[in-house]
Amino acid sequence: MNLALDVFTVVMVSLGGLFFLGGTLGLLRFPDTLSRLHALTKADNLGLGLVVLGLLPRATWPFGALQLIAVWLLAMLSGAVVGQFIGAALRPADWKAGRIAAPKADRRL
């Protein structure tokens, strides 16, 4: 049973690390700020969730597990709030007034 928990921990933490790496690559490679922000928040939330899931069998029950889950939830909440603030800061001034029209589709067939 201990070997199965070790393997589970290693697999989940490794997968979480791969998602962190993917989010970092998205941060470095995507062209604009909003797509960078999207790639980073999605990949990092999933990566942290996998790391926490991998560490849960190693935690002292119940308070250690609750602390890990609390850290994960706090990171998700703070990522969402910061993402909204950055998105609002990058939004054009005319956006709320409704003066920005959607781009017209190409009607040539």
C-alpha cells in the first residue's frame, strides 16, 4: 500500500509540474497579455490542484489536508481576482459605453 501511495504522489506531482511548465511556456510564447494571462491561470490552477492531490496522502489528517486544500483554494481565488483586475486594466475605455463594435465577418464566399 505504501508503494502505491508513493507512485500516486510522484505521478500527481510530476503532472502538476508539467502543467506549471506549460503555463510558463504560454506566458513566454503567447503574443498578447490577455492570452498570456489565460494560459498562465488555467495551467497553474490545474497544476497546483494536481500537486495538492498528490500531497494529500502524505498530509497529517485532518488538519494537514485542510491546510493544503485551503492553500489551493486561496491560490485559485487570488488568481481569479488578479486576472479580473488585469483584464479590467487592459480593457479599452470605450468598452463600457458600448461603442466598440464587434469585428465584421468577411462576407466573401
